[in-house]
Amino acid sequence: MEANAARQSLGLSVIIITKNEAARLGDCLASVKFADEIIVLDGYSTDATAEIARAHGAQVHQVADWLGFGPQKNRALALATNPWVLSIDADERVTPELQAEIVRTLAQPTYDAYQIARLSEFCGKKIRHSGWWPDYVLRLFRRELGAFDNVQVHEQVLVRGRVGKLKFWFLHFPFDDLAALITKTNRYSSDAAQMMARKGRRVGVFGLITHSVWTFIRIYLLRRGFLDGRHGFVLAATAASGSFLRYAKLMFLNEANQRAQASDLPEASTQSQSGSLSESNQHPQPRSLTEVDKHLPSGSLTKVNTQLPSSLLNASHGRLEQK
């Protein structure tokens, strides 16, 4: 009875997005059963994800298309009905201590949103350095004041209001083993490269080297990854390789865009030359460049220039983090 009363008084919706998370979802849902409402937005998993979610009392909604983590979480957020929302991933768990703190906090909230730390485990070891701890993420917020930014990866909650921090933390199990870490690193590097290419960022070979070396130094030395033992070394090396892959993919994406643009230019040039030769045959007397320009189709030069992809214009930097 007391548990039911607590659930009724919280005004809390939990939102989770899933895709083939049958192996991890059950423990996640069991840790948030204190909430008034659990919403699972599933990408038509081919395993038992949806069945497990329903067995734990969650509302299951399914969508076929994938627009990225930010848009997908905003879809889930739009389905929530309670004043407060807790966003959690299938590889995270709410500890009993964190549950009790959330219940106390929502009884008398002093902020509009709260950051929650994550204690992550990798290959059987809790990682307390390497930039993995405390790893605060903003996950608990007033529904009417928060939303996710619409990015493909590394989404964040944007809140119009005051933000506080909770004392206790999520347990986080991001990778089952090293192979899973490598697979996710490869996938995230592709998503990040595409996102940077759309923003017009560029990089060369020197950039590949400096980004990857700096990533290793930052994680293993500055963030004291060496204190995590061999696990810390592997995490730093994997992060460095992820940085290398991200910028290498960006470099080749830009080159592919440039080749595609170059293949379009001769056709436009040939059409212009053909028109000029035709007019020259009709008017054998030489004319000035200004006079020739008068006979070009209106806006033709502008159209050729605006076909250049934005990825050829600007340079900047991105980052890839563990999730």
C-alpha cells in the first residue's frame, strides 16, 4: 500500500527508447517500477524487447524510422503525461538509494531539472576515472520545461529553468565486453562523421593524428585513466581509435562530396559552352564578355556555386563519448 501511494503521488513518467534490448531491458524496468508511468518507444525490435516491456507494465509504442537519438527521445517525451520525466537508457539502473532520493526530491522540488551521476562498469570493473566518473547527465526534469536537442548522437536535455544535482547515481552497463565497445565505437564514429560533414567540418591527415593522440593523453593521463589499471588503458586506446575513425570517415566523406561536385561541374560547363558556340555561329562578330553574359540564362552562375556542399566550406571539431 505504501508503495502504491508513493507511485500515485510522484507525478513521474519514465521514458526509454529501445532497439533489440531484450538482454538488458528487464533489469532496467524493474529498477523504475516506482514511477507512475513507464513509456517504451521501440524501433520494431526483432527480439523479445516489446514483450518484456509489456510484462513489466510499460506502455509500448513502436516506430519504424530512425532519425537519431535526440529526435527519438523527443518522440518518447511527447508520449509522457506526468509533470516530471525521468529519461533512462536500457543499460542503466536506478539504485534503491537513487530511487529514495528521487521520491524525496519530487515531494518538495527546489529545481526544475536534476543531473544524475553514472557509475559505469566495463568488463567487470567499476570505472572511477578515465572521464567516466561521475559522468553527470541531466535526466530528471519538468516535462513542460525540457526537451532533447535534435542531434543524431550525444543528445542532451535542454531545460528552461534551474538545474540541480542529485547525490546518488545510476549504475551503467554500457558494454557487455570489449567487442561490444568496439562495435559501438565504430557505429558512433560513422554517425558523428556524418553529423560533422553536414555542419561543414573538415580535417586532414595531421588532424587525424593530433585528435587521436590528444584523446589518449586526455583520458589516460589528465583524467587519470591509469588509476583504472589495464581497463583504463584499453578505454583510452579505444577512445583514441574512435577519434581517429571519426575524423578519418569525415575526411573521406568530404572527399566523396568533392568528387561528386566535380563530376557535376563539367556538365554545367559543357552546356554553357554549347550555348555560347551556338550564339557565336549566329553572331560572327566578336563581342565583349559583358555582352556574352547578357545571353546566359538568368542565375546560372549562382546555381553552379550553390551546389557546393557545406562540408567543403568550414572546419571545426567534434567529440565522441561513451554512452
